[in-house]
Amino acid sequence: MTPKKRAERSAAAMWDNDPATQWFGMELVEVDEGRAVLSMKVERHHCNGHGTCHGGVSFSLADSAFAFACNSRNVSTVGQHVMMSYLAPGRAGDRLTARAEEISLTGRSGIYDVSVTNQEGQVIAEMRGCSRAIKGRHFEE
């Protein structure tokens, strides 16, 4: 099985068991080994009292991209810790895209960078996530 096919099968299995990502209105755009791209439209109910996209929403988008990237090898993997920097506000009507990229994978520990941009390519937020592989697989090979 190619790495891309393994990533796609892992993503499909995860997607089927991930109602939170679906509830937010996220879409899985692309997945490959150590990489994932998710996007979503910011709706009015995603906005906070400032009229901008709630930080928890953009965090959730970045976190889901991180999850699909670090689970792309059909090894159950969880987030160990993350750091998120908010650089600009998202707004209702924006299409936000999170691109997660593996920086390092050593043994059971990985490091991933996630960039969240709007439809104009403006960076909204940056996240660094550290992952830890646990027991289990998403599908039988």
C-alpha cells in the first residue's frame, strides 16, 4: 500500500468516528503521509462577542488538521501538547484553511506545524503540535 493510500484510508476511518470535526462544518481537503489540509467556512455562530471568529473555532480547525496529519500512518496517535498563536481575526463568511505538516517523527513522538489562513492567503493563526503514538490502528492492513 502506498503511503498516500494508507493516509487516505486512515483519514476515512477517523472521519467516520469524528462527529466534532463534522459538526464544526470542516471539510477534509487533502491528506498524505505526515500532512493534512482541512477547511471550513466561518458562520455567524462561529463568531464571538467581538464579531470575529472565536479562537476556539480556529483552534479546532488547526487541531483537526494536526490530528489527521499525525494519524496518517495508520497508527493511533494523540496530541500531547500544542501552542497556538493568533495573528489576525477571522470573520463571518471567511473560508479558513488549516495546513498541517510533519516536522519531525522520532519513535512515538512527532512535531507538526499548522498554519491557518483565510481565502486571501492571510495567516490567521499558527500552531505547533506535539504528538504521541499509542496502541491501536485505524484499519487492519
